[in-house]
Amino acid sequence: MALSRVLGRFVGVREHLLEPGGGGAPRVPRPTEAVVVGGGIAGMSAAVVLAERGVRVTVLEAAPTLGGRLGAWPEALADGVQVNEHGFHAFFRQYYNWRSILRRIDPKLGFLKPVPGYPVLSERWPTEEFGRLPPAAPVNLLALLLRSPSLRLTDLRGMDRDAALPLLTYHPERTYAEFDQVTADDLLTSLRLPDRARAMLFEVFSHSFFNHEAEMSAAEMIAQFHFYLLGNPEGLAFDCPDEDYATAIWAPLARHLERHGGRVLTGAAATRLDRGPDGWRVGAADGTAHSAEHVVLAVDPPALAALVAASPVLAGAAPELVAAMPTFGTPGPPYAVARYWCDGDVDPGRAVFNGVSRQPTLDSVTLYHRLENESRRWARRTGGSVLELHAYACDEGVPAEELAERMRAELVTLWPEAARLRVREVRARVEARAPAFAPGSHAGRPGVRTDAAGLYLAGDGIRTDFPSALMERSAATGIIAANHILRASGGATEPLRSIRPHGLLAPRRR
């Protein structure tokens, strides 16, 4: 591990400071108000930074609970109440900005526990392990090539090395200029990899971004390959909370925000934006209105498109934003999550989190009774288990209950002992709220700053000029939005960090 980090630092694989922060007053020197629409990672990241600098912040969250796609809520079961969640999330260690927000509630991040291993399951091939690679490139890539039974030296000879070069030459401008019109499926096909290597090494990875390879930009896949494997010094290792998201994250963050003068209103759906001489006015479904000089829209793509469409003022105030919505507001394919409370358990050697390759529906399996304390207590009390099955990109128009049963049947083909489990309770849902990264979409993808003064966007679908993804992109864009507001108000900004900005072999401009 030490050798990996030393070599990684030598070639520039280390944490990079994008913005040092500071540059203004510790607290804004004049009264400043902001409304943040959306109480997920992006919205709460923006709100926390703003409130700490003295901005009067109101967070409007449409759901009854905070969190968005990291949400959690009480679920009434026959034998009591358990917390259910929107789906498993891996807290990777290069999520520097998200972890900075989380340190507000736990400076040592003690609630995040390492998840040992990252196996990928297949019905056709033996399980492969990805979680114990050396952390930094290029050592991790060499170790992967040496250890993986899916990719032998003879396979490398048949691989199209020119087609593989873009994976090592990521550049935040050139990669998108050259590969955004290409599909990830076409790029993978051009590599001429053995089918096993493609399935076990690449397809599992690309599915994690809630898009099908045939409908996903190759540039986006290259960017995420760089972000998760080749450009960061932390490797593929990740942690997860030992309590549910509501207990570990959202309740403490809400308390932190309120201690700094912010407000969190749940069950308060924003329905319309208007603009007056003193700034913005955000109307809510309950008939109330919230006025502020600055507004951050930190909602998922369909919700953003609906809010923009319901706000006629934006046709004149933000025509570029309005023009981007027909494409940006169309989400990626549906995803399904099913939580099973069962009698009995799977084999004790099964990993806490497992990726799945080449099943029609199932993409991951999580054993929550070995992950979170409440599920662990339930399992001890009942002798049972709590399993979550997740499909990242599934067929449209299929009911959640049917998708759940498909996933359970597919699990049995991978873990035969799962057939013996009797289901006591199941909660399943299917949604389509994740951003799409369709070929050709990057140029029209909105960034944090809109063409309307005082109006900003944040979320995991918003464009950044540095490598980021998923939870980290949500947190980073929320912080960027807050920093724009702080600069305009004379306040000190928040530091911003990321990984190596260019690929290992990316040519540098003179």
C-alpha cells in the first residue's frame, strides 16, 4: 500500500485543492437570504455552508424526510417499525467534499465503517474481488491486470490498445469533445476484450451510474473510470454508515443547520419561481411563498424540469436554462430497490456488498443485517436477515413487485441457499429520478451558475469542470453554488477539492 501511494504521488495521483476557500469575511457583512429547493446531499451541502457564514437559509424539501436518493424513513412492519432507505450507497474515500460536509456532524467520521471487499458475482464465471487492490494508480491497474482471471496477458495482446488509450488520457475538455457522441457500448466493443473481461471489469462499473451502456456517453464512462480507479489516491475502497441514513446523517445535519440559524421545511414542495425587484420568490404547494436574493435548485432532473416549466418568469430571465430542460429533464432508465426481511440467513461467508454481472435485472446485493445496527438488532432478535436487492437500470413499465421477484429469483441462481429463506416482509419500489448521461448531452448540460442572476443549480447531474460523480458531485455542486452566493455577499468561501484533474497519459497543453 505504501509503495502504491508513493508511486501515485510521484505521477500526480493525489488530492488536489481546486479552491482554497477564504477570501472574504467569516460571516457575510450584510443581511443575506437564500432559499434552497431540495433537501438531499446537494441542497443540504449548500445550506450548511451558507448558514455557517451567516446567510439566512430556508431549505424546502418536498418529501416528508430529508435525503433525496440518500433518503431514509420509518417503515411499519408486522413486528414493529424499521427504517427503510432509498438504496445502498458507497461512501468512497475520494469523496472529499461530501466528507467535509459530514465532518460537521462527526469530525472523525466515526460513523463510517470500512466495507471489506467488493466482490462481483456472476452465474457464468467465478466471483472476482475488487476491493483489495492497492489504492493508487498505476500500481492498482497493474495489480488488477495481474490478479484478474478475466483478463490474461494473452488477452492483452488481442486488445485494441489505441481504443484503450482514452481510458488513460482523460481530459475534462478533450475527452468530451472526442467521445461524448460515442456510446459507452461502442467504446467497450472497440476494446476487443474477451466477453468475460468486459462483463466482470467494465459492465458492472458502468451500470453503477444508472444508465445502460448503449444509452450512455463514452466520455462520461471514461471520466468515471478516471474518477474511481485511475485518478484518485484512495482506490476502490469505501465505507458505509453503521446506522441508517436518517439517524447517522440527516437528523444531525438538520440540527447543525438549525444551530446556525437555518430552517428546514419538509413536506414543502416548491411549485413556482417568480422574480421581483428585491430578488426571487419561491411558491410552495401549501400556498406559502419564500423570498430571497438567492435561490439554489437542488432537485432531480424531472423535478427541475417541472419547476422550470411552471415558472414563466424564467423564459425571459433564464432562456438558456429553459432551453436545456427538454433534454436534461429526461431521466435515465428506471431503477428498482427491494428490501427483504427474511427468516434465516445466507451463508456466513457472503460479503456485505456485492456487484452482479450479466443478470437480466439484479445489479447488486447488500446484507443490511451485517451493515447497519438497527437491521443487525432485528436479525439478532428474530434469527433472520435483511437483504436489499437493487437494479440500477431496468425495464420500463414493470411494477416494482414484479421487479423485486425477478431480482430474488436471480439471487437464488447466484446464492442457492437464498431459496431456503422465507420472506416475512418486503418493500419494493421503482423510480426514474437519476440523471441521464446520453451521448451528445454534455454540451447542453447545465452547470451550477445559470443565466439568471442569483439562481443556481446543484445535483449529481449538473456539469462540473473537474472529475466527480454521484454523491460527491452532489456535494461539490452544492458547495460551488454556496460559494457563488458568498462571493456576491462578501463572505468567505468553502474550500473545494478533487482528484487528479487529468489522466495518467493525458498530454499537457503548453
